[in-house]
Amino acid sequence: MSLLERTALTTMAETCLLRRLGIDTGDERVLFLRSDSPICQSEGFSPRARIQVHVGGRDLVTMLDVVHGDLLATDEAGLSEAAWCELAPKPGDRASFSHAPSVESLGLIRRKIHGHELDDEQFDTIMADMVKHRYSSVELAAFVSACSGGRLSQREVVSLTRSMVAGGARLHWTRHIVVDKHCIGGLPGNRTTLIVVPILTSLGMLMPKTSSRAITSPAGTADTMETLAPVNLDVLSMQRVVERTGGCVVWGQSAHLSPADDVLIRIERMLDVESEGQLVASVLSKKVAAGASHVIVDIPVGPTAKVRTPGEAQALCALMTKVADAFGVRVRPLVTDGTAPVGRGIGPALEAHDVLAVLRGEHLCPRDLRERALYLAAQLYAFANDLEDDQKALRIVTHALDSGAAWSQFVTICEEQGGMRTPGKAAYQQPIEATAQGVVGIIDNRRLAKVAKLAGAPHVPLAGVALETRPGQTVSRHDPLFVIHAETKGQLAYAMAYVAEHPGIVEVKYS
Amino acid sequence: MSLLERTALTTMAETCLLRRLGIDTGDERVLFLRSDSPICQSEGFSPRARIQVHVGGRDLVTMLDVVHGDLLATDEAGLSEAAWCELAPKPGDRASFSHAPSVESLGLIRRKIHGHELDDEQFDTIMADMVKHRYSSVELAAFVSACSGGRLSQREVVSLTRSMVAGGARLHWTRHIVVDKHCIGGLPGNRTTLIVVPILTSLGMLMPKTSSRAITSPAGTADTMETLAPVNLDVLSMQRVVERTGGCVVWGQSAHLSPADDVLIRIERMLDVESEGQLVASVLSKKVAAGASHVIVDIPVGPTAKVRTPGEAQALCALMTKVADAFGVRVRPLVTDGTAPVGRGIGPALEAHDVLAVLRGEHLCPRDLRERALYLAAQLYAFANDLEDDQKALRIVTHALDSGAAWSQFVTICEEQGGMRTPGKAAYQQPIEATAQGVVGIIDNRRLAKVAKLAGAPHVPLAGVALETRPGQTVSRHDPLFVIHAETKGQLAYAMAYVAEHPGIVEVKYS
């Protein structure tokens, strides 16, 4: 055996000078080698093969692009931006290369694709390889799809959640009551977290909140918060902010809580798919890792929200509560109205403006956002404090907001996270107008979110859509229904072309 | 609306000079644009975005890699090899770019992921977009996975098959009886097609055979045939060969029969997954498109074959027969022994040598391959001619082989396909030996196939594994169990490292 192993190692003797090619391939780690280089010749590497790069004691699995011609010298190996940043080679570093080891756990992913149930240990193996970035996007997509459509049993969701927690950092707090909230999403503009956290922490509660960036929506809470303060805090910085202020709103991925979730989210975003079981595992793994004891889950229900019927919501609540039990976490699901977007803005900066208006107690703040935030804050306050009087809880949290305590607490949290800032406005603003007088009917959340995404959100923080009407409102000809915000002409045109193809995103019942 | 459409079109005015960068990214069509180019700035293109390239009235959807620095000039756009060959721009051609149109049928793929049943029209829509290469690999992987594990109903398999046929060419013959055979695979070396086709066509039958390249195995029939004659024939050339000789063995993809199958096969190969429903649709779509009337399907069953139990085989037979009924094709499934590889070689050229030995009637030809081929030829002969006497059929086909008629027919077919050739031997040959005296037990088909693939098969035609023993045979210490054939030291080492990690691929029960 040792003879065979030595044989395998000798093939790594050939080395190449690493070169940063400046090619940004997104998250994919790509290696570029010349087809006529000794290393490609002797190893028989072919395009899109998975190749392990070894440099200075570090390893990285990459995907190979083969170069014909003189983009590279024959003893040079190019790296994409993601691969270069990950390996961080020093000037003059030479690397050796080998076929990436076969990933044994792919057999387990195939078992899941074939419809078999997996156990704790099998999920652990898969998640460990996932966190080490050993799977290709194609393999991850197959896994996500194989776990969708009700193909994860409740036991599997518990296993998956446990494995996801085990793959990352885990926070422990000295207090017994640690609150958290989560919104299932699907409702553009529903940015209550940024209001609930300062309200409850101004009342002395502990709320170490991690949020995600957008999965399938035009903005995640982390995207919106980032227009107001840094959110890329590591777990130690996060802990420090919480110890000083009682709360935070940071990006879960930088805190390295449930890192497997972040790998899966990237694929779910590409597919625009998130199944029930994966959703529960995703939410609870973050909460368990953050050390939460009491969690409320906001489930907006509406024909174009993520959850479309009360029945779906109930099934999701039941699964979430049962899985949470396995981790000693108390969960209270709250079914809320998901028929129309919340607030005015859809997109990171536009939503941040709505949040600021509520926190500052502005007279023209979006009332629906304010009321949802107060309702959720009151529910969480009552749940964690075993208070049966909901009205009393509502009075307490309303006072925290109206007295300015929540606003000053929000400023403190932003400063502790690295400094507060205020987002600007997008370069292009294009109103979409009513073509005649009428009454606003149904608003298509999904298509409106799509418009915001085509305009550039969440990648472009200032991009998105501002709603200018609400269901039931009367509009005249040329009244704006919504305004598209974009930073480039191309993205504006792209969003407008979609609106032209899909009339009635904001329905107007003409009289 | 027309105003909005015009707005969208004006953004395409910016053009770039197309440049062949010589980067081979496999099947993926990649576009390279500079981050500071006017086009990237104005359109807000980001890495891995799907961008449509417009040049000389042609369009291609590509994936974007963003280039920082001077690999490209700001008014240049680079194309990967696949994108360049597809678009075939003329020197000096300038291209314009737009965000790729949203693929509406992705909503149908998501329906399938969520576990819903799709109808005829929905499969048609998906297959049409698939053949136009509108889906990313990640989206295709999610579709493949969503159709696996028993998640295609029988009605859906019929719909899928019909849609796959509709997406490509279809052959029509003047004769009523057109025979075909298919092997489910999973059994290394089971290369009977190259023997059955010349036998039956030498007997005057019509057998227009298309074969696939390897999906998850070290060699497909098309890969093996290619070491003996050209197989990349278009549908007209294929038709001409069949009209002259009665038969052919060509690569299905070049004949453009069921092209959607070829798109799916690429992903199934990446995942090493092929589900029952997809397998049936894949097989039957090719047969229906080739105009077959009578098909026998060889289903090898064994613990490490593709089909592992008689129960699985029966379910597959039932599904295949029922779906074939919907197309008026008669199918006879045959369950065969799949416990050990067939013949000696595993890998394109090594398997071709086995085939040649059988066709030439060599005394030391692999007897199991000869017997399987004769059995299948006899079954197909009897099935198509409504002959109840199996023994008589066997005598007829054996005579065709032993008389040299099949061999001379094979040579004729090869010449008609473009010229016969004989493959050589690989540069490196490494025996794996028995470590003590004993009796050969079980052979692990899957792992042996994996060794052949690590050695380079089917990409490297001469690479693979030659089995030197059969189950039940007595071996002494240092007797070779199998020999690894490789063209590079790297691939040899890679295959040997796998063998070292997995002892017992050929089990030896030591005495």
C-alpha cells in the first residue's frame, strides 16, 4: 500500500507558478492550466475535471478550465478570484496538482436522490463534506432537489438540523432566556427584525440576531441592515456587540453559524426553491447555534407569499415545533397576513428607509410595517416572559418605540457593529403609472419582487421598487403605482421590459 | 409597451469585438467581459449571470465570467471554446449583449421539484427549452433529481418519452419489422451489440442501431465502436449506411435522435445517477425515434450491477413494456446474469478487442461474451419473426457467426460508416496481483468500473482494466487478478491509489 501511495505522490512533483488571472467566476473556484503543459499531459486532466491544488501546506478543490494558446506560460497555473482569495498564495509560490480525491459521501447523496431515508451519521458525513466545499454546484442542486417535495421525514429534518449545527460555531450565553425571531419570507419589504431587535433589547432582553442575505427575494434582512451598518462580523465580534448592547443584527454566514446552510442557500437561490424540510432545518440550525431559548416564527400567508394557504402554514408550524423540541428550543409560530408587501420599499436601501422612518417615529412612516413590528415584539416579549396579557405586552413594546428608546438603542447597536450610515437614492427612478382611473386590487408579490431583482436588488443596494399605492386605494390616470429604482440604464430597461410583459402586477380595477 | 420594448433594445447598442480566448470550459458556454467595460457598467452584469450574446442574427445564452485587468481590452468580449464553436463568428464580428430572457419553464421544473405531476404540454415546454440549451447545469441537475426515486408516474414517463422524441429527428423505414436491442448497463464489458448487429443484418434483418457513449460506465457501445470505425454520423449518413447494409452502430447524439436525452445524459453522468423513469424514457425515445418495431432489452441483475434484484428488474420490465405500448413498439425484456463483468476488457479499446475476437471466431475469445451475444441475437430473431422454437433461432444465429458471415458483415458496416480501424494498446500496464493462493470469489463491478474510469476510460480510449480471472478460478500468489491500462503515469497512479484504498475489488478467498 505504501508503495502505491508513494506512486500517487510522485505525480505531484511537477509544479507550476501560480498566477492571479483576475477572472471572477463567482463562488466557483476555477483553475486554469495549459493543455500542453507537462502537468496536464502527465495527469490526463480534462476540462471541468475536479483538481486539487496544493500550495504551502494548503489544499483547495477547484474545477479545471483548459487553456489553449498563450494566456498562460506552460509552467504557469491561473486561479480565478475565488480560488486565489481562498488559497492566498505568496508571490512566487509554486503549486502542485492532483485529481481531487473521490468524495465518498456522494454515494449518500445518491441514496437520497433514489428516495431512501438517511440517518444522523449519514447527514453528518454529507454536511462535513459540504462545509469543506467538496461538492460541485451540480451535486448540491441534486441534493437540494432530492430533499424537496416532502422527501425529508421529520426524523431526517432533526438529523439535518443537528448536522448543520455541528458543522459550525455555537454560541452559549449566561442568561437562560435568549430570544430570537424569524420570518419565513416571501413578503417583500417585511423588514420587522430591524425594529424588533432594538425594541426588545432596549427593554433589557438578550437578542443575538443573525440574519441571512436574500435567498430568493430582492433583499434579506442582512442586506438591508448592511446599508445602515456593517454586518460581516465574526463570531467573537458578534458576541462582543451582544454583551455590550444586548443585541445585534449580523450576517449569519460571517458568524459561521450553520455554515452548511450558507452553502445550500446559494444553490436554493440559483434554483429559486426552498422546501419545507430544508427551510425548517435552515431556520432552526441558525437559532440553535445562536443559543436561542424562545423563538417566534412569522409565517405570512397569501396567494403570492412563500406560504400560500393556512393548511401549508399549519403543516410548517407543526414540523417546526416538533423539530425545535428535539433541541429544547421553544418555538411559537405566528401566521400573519401575507396578501400584500409590507411598507413602501422593496430592495435593501429602500427597505432601510422604511425602517428608519418607523424607528424615528416619523409621521409618514409605513404604518403596516410599524404595526407588524409591534405585534411581533409584543408576542415575543409575552412568550419569553410567560406573560398571558398580550395587551400589556403591546403597551410595553409600543412605549419602547414611541419613547425613542428603541431608536437610540438601534443607533448604539449600529455603532457597536462598526458605525452607522445612511443609504442614498438610486440614479434612475422610473414610475409605472395607472392607465386609467380605478381602485387598486391584488398586488402580485412574486412578480413585484422579480421586478426589484431585475432592477438589481439585492446585488445593487440602492436598486428595487417603491410601492406608491395600497390595495383598496383609488388611483387616477397617470398616478404612479410603483417606481422602479435602478443604478444602470440596462437594469432599468430589463425591469421595465418585464413589467411590459406582465401587466397587472399591481392590479387596478377600472371603474 | 412598444416604447418599453424599444427602451430594452437600445441597451443592446453597445457592441464588443469577439475574441477566441482558447479557454476550454467543457460543455458550458462562457462569456468573458471586462468589469470596467461600458457594457458591464451600463447593464450591471455580475459574475455567473446568464447573458445572451447576439451576433450576425444568431443568439447564444452564456454564463458570464467577469475579467479584472488586461486579459481583454475594454471593447473586447472573450468566448470559451464551446461558445465560440456554437456562434462561429467571422473575423471582426462585433456582438451585442443582453440579460438572457427569463426561462418561464423553470416554473414547471420547480413544480416537479415540489413533487407535482406534470402533463404532456408541460413536458413539451421543458424539453423544448432543454434542447435549446436554456437551462444551466444546476437547473438540469435539480430536474434529474426531482424525477428520480420513483417520482415520475407511468403517465409522466409516457409524456416525457413523447416530448423527447418530438424534440429531434425521427426515422421512417419501408419495412414493417425493424429490430433493436438495448442493454440497461451496469455490467462492464457487456458489449454484445457489436456482435448482434452484424449477425442479424447478415441474416437480412433491418437493425438501425444508435448507441450512447458512456453515461456512468467506463465505456458506452458508441465509445467502443468508435475505436473500430467512425460513429459520429448525421441522420442522413446513418440512413444511407442502413439502406446499403441493413444495419449500423452510430452515436445517437450525432444522429440527433432524442437530443434532450443527450442533454440529460451529460448531467446524469456528472451525478452518476439514472432513475427508472428517466431510463425508460431515455431508452424508448431513442427506439421510437429510430423507427423500431421490436426491441429486446437486456437487464443484467446482480448485487453490483445497475439493477440489483429480480424485483427491481420486474418493475423496470413492467414500466418499459407499458410505456412502449403507448407508442406501438413491442418490447421483450430479458433478465440476464449480472454478477460478473462480461469478457475480459473494460474500457473502449479493451472491449473492442474482445468483440473482434468473438467475431473472428478466435479460439481464445471470451466465451461469456460470445454466449450472451448469441442468446440475445436468437431471442431478437425469434421475437421479430414470431418463431416459437428458441433452439432453432439459436442454431440460425450461431451459424451466421461461425460461418464468418457476421464478421464480413461487420467489416462492411465499418467500411460504410467511414472505414475500419484497429485500436492499439495503452502505454502503461500495471497488474494487480493476488497476495496469496486462493479462489476468486465476488467481483465488485462498480469498483472495477471506477478503476477503469480513474485510469482514463472512456475519455482515453486505450485506458481501462483487463480482468485476468473469473469467479471460481484458483489463483496463486503473484497471479494477476486484473491489469490497469493507462496512457499517463498520473492516471495510472490515481487508479492504483483507489485500488489500494479498496482491497477486495476482486475477492480472493484464501485457502
